[in-house]
Amino acid sequence: MSTEAITTSGAARETASTNWNAEPTHFKRILVAVDESAQSGFAVDAAEELASQLVDCEVALLHAFQVTAATSPSLGYVQPEIRLCRMEEGKALLQQAKAKMPDPNRVTRVLREGDAATEILATAALYDVDLIILGTHGRGPVGQVFIGSVASAVARKATCPVMTVMHPVHAAVPA
């Protein structure tokens, strides 16, 4: 059985034929965005479940953080203690996520400073990943206008499939 599907890759949109009986894509490298949100935890759980079903799958865990110049906006200076605190928090989040993975020896932890969407896309390119997994709050279009959406920006610009996770992997989703 064949059907027509619209796929997006970055800004390019093309029509592709999908064979639903074909072998599933074998992901070799997965990038998981990690932060302190519950949705990020759900994404880590989804990555753990997927990685446990794949042979020779490598997982890159990324935590991107931003330090604003709130301590002295006129100088653009951030106290080193603030940056170090954010780095330690990020390292702890990455270690917790790594502990959940089926083969910790096939996990790379990446800590980057900068805009989350930009750093996710850059890390995906650097590690040549086949899939990006990240949590999403699901605020909807109105919330995205005021708050923005990392997941939306990544999905629009990524050159590989993006899986967004809003709920626990095995939770019943309300109708």
C-alpha cells in the first residue's frame, strides 16, 4: 500500500511516496535535548525505550543553557559563578539522563551555551544524527507567538526527523 505524504526538511517541502510495509528506519545516532522540564524527562524515557530496541544505537544527550547579562546589562557581563552554576546544573541533568540509557558506553553528553534551538541544530549537524528527540509543552499557536517554541523551531529547520514528546511514553492521552 502506498500513500502520498508531505515531509519537511528545513525550509524545503517535497512530496514523497511512503510504503507502510517497508522496513522501519534504523536510527544509528539519536540526539536528545535535555532540560529540567517534565516533558524533557518524557523525551529521555522515549529515547531510552527506542535505543533499547535498536542495535548499535548511539545517543547524544544535549543540554543547552543561556546565561543572560542580568547582573550588569550595560556591560554585558555575567558573573562567572552564575555560568558555573548553570554548567553544574546541566552536567547533573545530563548524568541523570545518561543513567537511564540502556548502554551508557554508547552515550555522549554535550553541554553547550547558547540559544536552545540553535544549539540543538548545530549539535545535530556536528554528530550527524538520524533523529532528534525533544520534549514539548504543547502550548499551541497562540502560546508560541508570545513564548516561542524550541520544538517548533527545531522541527522547521532540522535536516532529519524530529520526535516531540509531550506525555509519558506509556500514559493514556486524554481525548
